Amino acid sequence: MEILNGFVEAVVGIIESSGLSVLNWQNYVMIGVSIVLLYLAIKKQYEPLLLLPIAFGMLLVNLYPGIMSAPATEMIPMSEYLQSHPGTDIGSIQYPITTLNGAEYVDYPTYGGLLWYLYQGVKLGIYPPLIFLGIGCMTDFGPLISNPKSLILGAAAQIGIFITFTGAIFLGFTEAESGAIGIIGGADGPTAIFVTTKLAPHLLGSIAIAAYSYMALVPIIQPPIMKALTTKKERSVVMEQLRPVSKLEKIMFPVIVVILIAIFLPDAAPLVGMLMLGNLFKESGVVERIAKTAQNELMNIITIFLGTTVGATASGRNFLTFDTLKIIALGLIAFCMGTAFGVLFGKIMYKATGGKVNPLIGSAGVSAVPMAARVAQKVGQEENPGNFLLMHAMGPNVAGVIGSAVAAGVLLNVVG
């Protein structure tokens, strides 16, 4: 009998110390969502480099029982946990007392688990600029330099950000939250994360997942909008070949851009500055080792850290709210409007140039590089198999990268 009782107590102890005692329906729903995202990343290959670590981080945070119970958790430092759970029994541990302005405070230590430490790179705004450094090393600004009018299309695609910003305020979000939601329309994950950590860190999980999901769905979302706003004749336009761009122009471009942005919009300087530094590594031709490191090893390491820790912010308790549904809907509207305004401004350029500009390239003004440019190429070739729009669409596409960073700077300046 004593053996049986001991066995029962052991089983009960295992169950009580496991996740079964603390996981709720919200955690189980999020575990299901993470599995779906893993399927999309692996089977469908929708933005797998970021969607896979995000989904796995989401899985971890909803499985790990310490998130809900233990003080020293994976994502919450002990000091924050104890402050929000004043009745927590911390045993016989004696923490030092700090006196400040005549009042005594318990000096709890600030430490958490592995994910909490890695998350500090997100919280402090370190990872997104480093991602931009790698993007700069992989980006060719030649099409933009060759056709400066592409900047107009890249800027036009950011209009959806500010319209959605207004709509989010109307739906009851604060100005800061609305700014973070609106930036989803730029289709730039690192920028969305950078802005959200500054303006509304409590919405990071919802906004990051929405941003990367819509980036992954570019080939599905954009073509119907592009076809609805253009005629067969417009989609069939064959554009003239771009002029060659000299090495001097490619070296001068990042230097000039960063000077202008840093002077007139300093809030965008961390993103644009690192983007242009990476591009200068590439175009200078004198730091090949650094350029390769930035676009390969460093980019891969930061992608792992960024994706996993952003996913780990999406616990069931925080993610499964009505506000999350509104954010996902507003993000889709922002992305669709960005695509639409890019195409509409492309139509204006089509008229202004006497039919020399194919309006489809305006859809690439969102900064999903190079996927949006490839979609413009594909839709154009469906109408005219001899049409090659990829390099023409890369101009608005890389302009969109700069444009989304500038839009982020504007939002941080206005509501930050």
C-alpha cells in the first residue's frame, strides 16, 4: 500500500510540475497556430528563413510552463514577475533593500532565461538595423540610380501606412499603437519590429507575425489588385532597357542618402544608415570579407535570434485578443493599399510618359525584396511573354526599402 501511495504521489508531483497543470486553452490554440506556420514555412516555403524560427519561438513560449508560473521565466525577468505578482512566495531568499527619496524598495535581481537575454536585442532596437546591414550588402541600387523616378513609386506605396494609421486611431488604438500597426503596410518585417519596439512593444507578437505573413503571401495578395487596377494594354507595355550605372555612382549613392536622411530625419538614421553602410561594403569592392560576413554569417545569426524571440512574445494570453484580430485586418488593409497606390502612381507615370512605363512595376514599391519585383515580372509576362520587368521593378522595390525606413522615422518623430 505504501508503495502504491508513493507511486501515486510521484505521478501527481510530475503532473503538477509539468505544463499540464498550467497550460490553458489559449496556449493550446497558439500551439496549433505555430504548427500551421511551421507547415507553411517548410511545406509551402513561405518566407521560411523567418517564419520557421518565429513559429518555433511561438511553440516554445506556449509549451514552457515557467512562462505562466515560475518567477525566473524564459521571457520575463524575475524583477518584473515579482512586481506584477506581489503575493508570490519567494521562500527564505533575502533581497537587499534600497532607499530612494526616503522610501524603501526591495532590490529584486533582474534576470531571466535564454530567450529573455536574446530578446534584449529586439527590445533595444539592435537586431533590425543589423538585418538592414545584411540587406544592404545584398541590394543593388543600380536600377534605382538608373531610373530615379522609381523613388516616386516607392514613396507612393507607403501611403497605405499613413491611411491605416488614421484608421487604427478611429478603431480605438492609441497614436503610438496606430503607428506600429500602420507600418505593416510597408511589407518590411525588420522595420515593423523596430517601430513596434519603440512605440507599442506589447503588440510586437501580433504585428511581427502579421507583417511576415503578408510578406510571405505577396504572390497571392498582389496579383488580383494589380490586374483589377490595370488594363491588358498597360500590363503589356515593354519598357526600354535601363542605362548602365557607373561604379562611382553606386559608391556615391549610399553616402549621399545617409547624409540627407540623417540631417532631415534622424529617427530613420539607424535603419537607413546600416542599410547604406552594408551597400557601401558591397559597392566599394575593398572589404569583400566584411561584406560576405554581413550578408551571410551575421545575417543568419541575427535572423535566428530575431525570429525566435519575436515568436516567443506570442503567448496565448497576449496574442488571442480582439485587438489582435483588428491588427491582422488593419495590416492586410495597409498592405493592399500600399500595393494599390503604387500601381495607381504607376498608371499616372504611364500617362505622363506617353505609355513608356508599365504600371505593374508600381506594385513593387512595397519593400518585400525581391519577391514583389518577381511578382510584377510574372504578371507582366502573363500578358506579354516577351516582357521583362524584373530590373525595372527592382527600382521601386529598393526604393520601397528606403521609403519604409523613412516612413518609420516619420512615425517615430510624430508619435514616438
